[in-house]
Amino acid sequence: MPYKQLKKQQMLSAARRLFTEYGFEKTTMQKIADEAGVGVATVFRYFPKKELLIIEVVKEVIEEMVPRFEAISESTQSGYDKMDAILDAYINYISSANRDAIILLESFEYYIAYNPMEEPLTEEIYQTYTKVERIIDQAIQDGIQDGSISLSSTEQMNATTILNLFGTAIKKHAFNSLLSNVIVPIPTKEQLLQLKSMLLLYLKNASRH
Amino acid sequence: MPYKQLKKQQMLSAARRLFTEYGFEKTTMQKIADEAGVGVATVFRYFPKKELLIIEVVKEVIEEMVPRFEAISESTQSGYDKMDAILDAYINYISSANRDAIILLESFEYYIAYNPMEEPLTEEIYQTYTKVERIIDQAIQDGIQDGSISLSSTEQMNATTILNLFGTAIKKHAFNSLLSNVIVPIPTKEQLLQLKSMLLLYLKNASRH
Amino acid sequence: MPYKQLKKQQMLSAARRLFTEYGFEKTTMQKIADEAGVGVATVFRYFPKKELLIIEVVKEVIEEMVPRFEAISESTQSGYDKMDAILDAYINYISSANRDAIILLESFEYYIAYNPMEEPLTEEIYQTYTKVERIIDQAIQDGIQDGSISLSSTEQMNATTILNLFGTAIKKHAFNSLLSNVIVPIPTKEQLLQLKSMLLLYLKNASRH
Amino acid sequence: MPYKQLKKQQMLSAARRLFTEYGFEKTTMQKIADEAGVGVATVFRYFPKKELLIIEVVKEVIEEMVPRFEAISESTQSGYDKMDAILDAYINYISSANRDAIILLESFEYYIAYNPMEEPLTEEIYQTYTKVERIIDQAIQDGIQDGSISLSSTEQMNATTILNLFGTAIKKHAFNSLLSNVIVPIPTKEQLLQLKSMLLLYLKNASRH
DNA sequence: AATGAATGAGGGTTCATTCAT
DNA sequence: AATGAATGAACCCTCATTCAT
């Protein structure tokens, strides 16, 4: 069992590396096989379609990511502190080695835009995707109940929107940083932390304006 | 001469339509030729490489876009009002027919990520890209000078970051709305307008906190 | 026009030769291209799927065949003489160079048994297939009306059956003769002619027994 | 020993089922292994080449078939009655469950046409194939000697030819009935029985014309 | 002995690009 | 100048067969 799992993991890792570096389309099954040190047919044994390999890689990435947010969600901090932690997690992601993860995710969103897949395949991914949103919503709810966040119900919707846009932007910027030659300015970590302060301030005081 | 120009425009339009709908990679030169009502070889006469056609289409899109911001920049309003107008322009873009333009741009950012091109080709695009940023910066500068915006120099950097993130997020969301099956929640126009109010409020009052 | 037609014919001929010699499955598109002296992509330009090439080859074969029977059908001979001519045509086919044609047809029947195709593709072939049967039926009808054939209505059905079986067997034997190593005895032309005499005798006299 | 034999039989049966339904080429060794409930490697232990498995399946089919004819041949009936029985056997075959057997045989004839095998492998099959012919010949001989059949020596050759053609056609029609979408008319059992009567009549009376 | 794992050779098909008219 | 025709390189995927346990 561990051997089989090992081989599979080897291929997934090879695929992940190549997908991250060259993108899904430019990475051929043959190259993945070579990188993993196996034959092409072996790759197809484990992932009968390229699509399936892509899906599995993306799932892996997401599944590494979500627990961090879940851990925060399930902690005993105040809602406000949860949001603080969540935003930190976002920001740290793009400076860490796991930045690759975000690049892959971002890339995938583009990929499916023009390579639609059968629903069942992507279902699980979408499930996990929304999980993060629910976690954010929940943190806000928690904060409202424990008094650490004060937002009217309209403001609450806005807060979600804002945080979503923030997440979107962070991920996109992480992706942009892939491009060695891009000129779109990448925000520094300090700038992002400043922005975080602003957002937290908003969560705390919005309704007091 | 107008005939030649016409033919070229016809091809560009065909390409743009197809690129927007099917993406750069899935759109073949043959389909573009068909859509434009010319032969493939003709397309290659005008655009010797697919890359070049892509570049020209993207340039066209950007060049339609920038003047709107430039017009605002060159108007006689206060810096604050310029920012107001700029944010409006952003927001309106994604609900208008020109949403297609944003989709194309976003798509292009992914495309070059994995299909790096010779610098000279993309140079002009990057030039134009940064132009918008400079316009934003300028508007803020103007506002500070005319007193309609009050930001310390640190805050000013933050403001630029924030507005960049805002732009990034808006564009990404416009792209997401392409995906019929995506679950990532698209913000409503109202939510975006609320967010705009917040940003403007920040520009006005940041330094007074 | 004639040039394009020529190229297409060249490929069809190459395909036909190879299909006849090696069968549909063992003949690759690449080999066909080589045999025709063109690139693979060119073959695909004219026949976007291998299936379509197969269909066209088979159609060509059938269309060469049917007119012979139609000519007989439309001639002014008595029904009996038509049958005589039809049987002759059958028999001559398997000894002539056109024996290849029958091999191909027979091979095709096997091919579609396990490679079912979309109806519209095979429709035309089936149409033509049944045409021969209708011609036989018509010849018998003609013979009955002009008195050259005497069959009761039951016998008429039998006659059709018999002639169908005869046709089936002839074709199958022609195919068998492909197999250099086959031991199934191939009937000689003389034997077939004898059999023809029997069948004609039956047509003339059946109802008089 | 019985265990080994059992396993082997299981594989043969699985192969036979799949070969009949999907053809030799479209049936993979893996599917056979699955259907037989063993590993692929095991199939290859017993049948080192796919060819060998095909041969064995075909042999099995033939060996089920021939004894029926042999039984008739060795019975004490008149030659005429033997022929009657032989024709009945043929006809019944194609309506019975054993129709599958004929489909397989027919399929095999096409298969070897384009996948020639080493002589020794097919030798046995050809031996058995001709056995049926010899049985028919023998029955006719018997009939001539016991007076139940009257044919001159030329007629005797014709009779063999006719009966061969009859057998060929019957088998081919059985195969055709596989094809759900075929339009070639399948003769009914009644029509075949009528034809049988004719043939028997011929055997009895040919020389009296 | 039995088996799942591994694989290379090969097949159909696509597409940017070049050629020839 | 305009174009349809031509094409090789590359891609995804399959399968009989061998290997290692």
C-alpha cells in the first residue's frame, strides 16, 4: 500500500512541479512521466485522463490550504481575532514557499474557464472553495455575537464582499509574481499588513461611524 | 489603403471575438480566418505569428480602455473627484458590454505567464498597463495638492496599493463571471459602489484618524 | 478542381489498396499518407476521421459495382435473361481483378460489426446495398410478368432467399480466396456456372413440379 | 490439477464471451482477466500470446461443433438421411444459443485474414474445418452406395460445392444477425427449411433429369 | 503459482506555419 | 496580394506484454 501510494505521490509531485512552472497546457503527460521517473503508461494507470491528474493536483493543493483556515475557525478566539488570523494566513501564504500553491489555484481558474469539465470532477473543488468563504462569514458572525465585531446586517454583506475582493486580489498578485517580466506592481508584505489593519479597523468600527 | 486597413480590422475583430469566447489557445488561426472571411494565409500575411495577432488584439483592447482614464486625469476636477470618477469607470466597466475587454485582458495575463514573449512585443502593453497606475497616482497627488485628499506620504503608498488591489480584484471577478459554473460569488454592483464609498472616505479622512 | 479531385482520388486509391491488403484496422493513416505520397495532415484534411475515409472507400467500391447490375436491370431482356446476366455478373466478379472490391466489402461488413458508426454515415451504403436486392426482386417480378419465370408467390420468396444466400456465399468465398493459407475449398468458376444453371432451371420450372 | 484446469476454463469462457460480444481486436487481455476474475499476468501464464488464447477459444468452439456432425456421420442412417440431418444441424445452429459459436467462427475467419499466424497454430483448426467437409462428402458417398442418393460423379462435385456454399452462407447470415443495424435481409428459418427441401430433392433426383 | 505494476511502441488527431498558385 | 493546400511535429491515450513481489 505505501509503495503504491508513494508512486502516486511521486507522480502528483512531478505534475505539480511542472504544472506550476509551465502551466497545465504546456505540461505534457510524457514530461510528467519523465520527471516522475516512470513510463507514460504508468501515469495513465493512475490518472486515466490528464484532466483527472490536474484535478487531483488541484485538490491536493486546496486540501493543504483549507485546514489552516479551519484551524482558525475552530479555535476559541474572538471573531475579531479569527479574522485577524485569517487575513494573516492569506498574507503569509503569498510570501511563503506555498506561494506555488496559489499560483496553481489561480492557474486552474483560468484553465477551467476554457476547458470545462464534467461537474462531478470539479464538484469537490468547488465545495472546498466555498468552504473558505463560509469560514470567513462564520468568523464575522462569531465576532458580531461575541461583540468583537460590530456591523449592521448591510455592512456585514459589504464586509464579506470586501474580504472576498481582498482574497481574490491577493491570489492574483501571487500569481502575477510568477511572471518574471511583469510590470504590474506587486504589493509589499508591509503594505498588505497595513491594509489588513484597515480592514480590521473597519470590522471593529464600521457601525460606529 | 482603407481596404487593407479594413481587412486587418476585420481579422482583429474576428480574433477578438473568438479569443474572448474560447481563449487564446483554443482559438485556431483557421477559425479566425473563417470568422473574418479571409484565407488563413492572409491572416499570416498580416500577423506572421499567432503571438503577434494576440498582442495586437490586446493592444486594441487596452487602447480603448486607457483614454477613459486619461480623460478623467486631464479633466479639471479636484483630485478627489477624479478618483471618484476613476473608481466609477472601473466599476462600470465590468457591468457594461466592455466586460469582454476585461476578460480578454485577464486572459492575456494568464497567457503570457506560460507563453513568455520577446520583450519588444509586450513592452508597449506593459507601458500602457502602468499608465493607469500613474494616472491613479497622479489623481491622488492632485487631490493632496488641491486639498481634496488628505494623506500622509505613507498613507499615499497604501492608497495606491489598495486601489491596485481593488482594480485587480474587479478584473478577476469580471473574468470569473465568464465561468458559468463557477461558485466564487460575484459581487453585485451595489456592493462595489459601497466599497467605492469606503475607499473615497479613506482618501478624504485617512490622516485625520 | 481536377487537381483537388486528383489528390483526393490518390489518397482514396492508396487507402483502398492498403485496406484491401492489410485490412482497415491494420492500415494506419500514416501508411496511407506515405502510400499516397502526402503528409498525414493532408489525409486528415480530406477525411477528418479515419472512419470517413473507410466509408468513402467502401462507397467507391459499391458505386463501381451497382451500375453493372442496374444496367442489367434496365435492359430490355426478359426477366429470366436478366437473372442469367445478374448471376453471371456475380460469378465474373470473383474471378476478375475486381475481386478486390468484394474483399473490401466483405471486410467492411466485419468491421462495422464491432465498430458501429453513426447512422448517417452508413445510411448511403446500406441504401446501395439493398439496391442490388431490389434489382434481383425486380428481375424476378419482370420474369413472372413476361412469362419467362414461373414461380408461385411462396416460391418467389424462396427464390429471393436462395439468390441472397448465393450472393452471400459468393462474396464470402471471394474473401476467403484472399487467405493464402486457407483450406476452405474455393469453388471453381465451372462449379459456380453449374450452380447458376441449377438456379435458372429452378426459376423456370419451380412451379411446374 | 482440476483447479488448474478450472482456472484455464474460466479464462477461456471469459474470453469467449467477450470475443463474441466485442470481437477479437476490441477485447483486451485485461478485460478478459477481469471477467475471469484473475490477474492479467495469469492469463499470460496460460496463454503466452493473445493469439494463443484466440486459437484455443476457436478450437473449443469447433470442437463442440464437429461431434454433432460426426455423430450423424457415424450413425446407421442412409446417406440421404444423413444429409438431411446434417442440413438440419446447420440450420438449427443459427437459431440456437450456439449461434454465438458461429459468430465466433466467422469472426475468426476475418481475423486471420489480416493477422496471419504461424502454421502450426492454425493447423489443427483447419484440420477440423475440413473434417466437416469430408463428412458431407462421405454422407453423399454413402448415399450413392446405398442408393438413397443418385448423382453422377460430376454432379457429386457440384453437390459438394452447393453444400459448401450453403454452409458458408448460413454462417455468414448468422454473423450478420449480430449487427443490429444491418439491412441485409436475414432469411427466416422457414425459408431455410424450404431451401433444405430443395437441396435434398436435388440429391435424390439430380441424375434423373 | 499468481498477480498487480510498469511500460514502450504505436495510433489517431490537431494546428501553427509554409508553399504554390 | 490573396489564398487554399500541404505538412511535420507534437499530443493524448491504449494495449500486449514483461517485471517484481
